[in-house]
Amino acid sequence: MLTISRLASYAGVTVAAVRHYHKIGLLPEPERDRSGYRMYDAEAVVRLIRIRVLADAGVPLARVESLLDAGEEELSAAVAEIDRRLRTEVRRLQDTRGRLAGLAAGEQMALPSSVVGYIERLRGLGVGEQYLGMEVDAWIMVAAQLPDRIESIIAQKHEDLEDPDLVEFYLIVGTALDHAEDDPRLAEAADLLDRVLTRAADSGRLNQDGFDDGFAELLDTTMLKSSPAAKQLLRLLGARGWSGWTRLERTDSPRDDAGTTR
């Protein structure tokens, strides 16, 4: 006859596990001897080993009892079902590991791969990291707001980058946001964007993003908070007859740098 500790040792489990199996009814609890100790026999060892093998194989404890005395056919069907469940869980864990690996890249944490590719293209053009950080924050919000349209929006953005004026604009603002608001390069950037926007408006491609007013305002606020240079750029665009940022629109007449209509 065996004590509970010797039983646990033979079966490769802990004493706490044996007591738990007693509690949930998987392992019958034997009578105590005159000294008050539980004493187990070989049958208990065999049953406990079978419990451990099934549990280690991924069988939920709630199913273990029904399988301990199952016939070959029933056991085979149960094992096949458990295997399917485990394979599904393995795929889920692999997907999770892939997403975790992507976190190291920063931008991939909350962005579709297509947007990450667009950010990388801007980075490859030489756009500065401060401006790219602003782009990343904006695209995270856009991707969450318009998940069904993000791929077409990014495709259009890639097409837009074929315009040399827009590329030059990005190169200027991508390095000027950390400079003073009187940086002369901002006026050059405003001229470039004016030409880009005029062509887009003339071809009917302006403001096709589908943003509602509240979301456009949120993106504008994010941009304005990025630096004093961003606010100056908007003033310069106003002087050239444009209002807004996320949703740039022609005004009736240009405004001067102070924001008053001329």
C-alpha cells in the first residue's frame, strides 16, 4: 500500500494534483488507515497515470473522466476531436507570435502592412522621422476609421507620389517641422502643395477620402499640435487660397499670412 506522496511520485504528479483529482471526483479517495493516512494500491497508480497522460495530451479535465473507461472507438473519436482543437489553437498562437514579432517594428503595431509600406516609401525618399511620426499617428486613426477603404486610399497615395512636386513637398516639410515657423522653406512647401492641390481639384480627385467632419477635424488638430511650423504652413496655404489640412478646400479668395481675407 502506498502513501499519497509515494502515489504522486509513481504517477509523476504532485501531491496537490492528487488532492485536486480527489476533489473533482477523478480519483476515488481511499479509506484512511488507523493512523489517519490515506493508503493507495496499484489500481490507483494506474488510474492516476491515465489521468495524467490524458491531461498532458490536452484533454480538458471535464472530459477526462468520460475517457478513462472509454472503449477504443470512443477514445479514437475523442482524440481526433482534441487534435483538431489543438491544431486550431496552434494556428492561433502562431498568428499571435507573428503579431508580437511585428511590434518590434513600431509602425506595424496598429497599421496594415500596406500602410507600413507607404511609410517606408516616404522614409526611403528621405522624409524625416518627426514628420513620419505624425504620419504614423494619423494613419493609425485612418486605418481604424476606414478599414474597408484603407487599401484603396494607400494605392492612391502611392500614385500621388509619382508627382515630383509632392515628393519635393514631403522632403521639405519632412525636415522643417522641427524648425522655427519663419523657416523660408515653408513658403516653398506651400507653393509646391498649391500646385499639387490645384491639379487635383481640376481633375476632380480632391477630398475623396470619405472622412466625416469630426474625424477630419481630429486629424487637423493632430497636425496643428505637431509643431509651430505646421501652424505656419496652414497660414501660408490660406494665403494661397486653401483652407483645412485633412480636407483641403479652395476658399473664395486668398488670405494674408495673418489669416484675414484679401
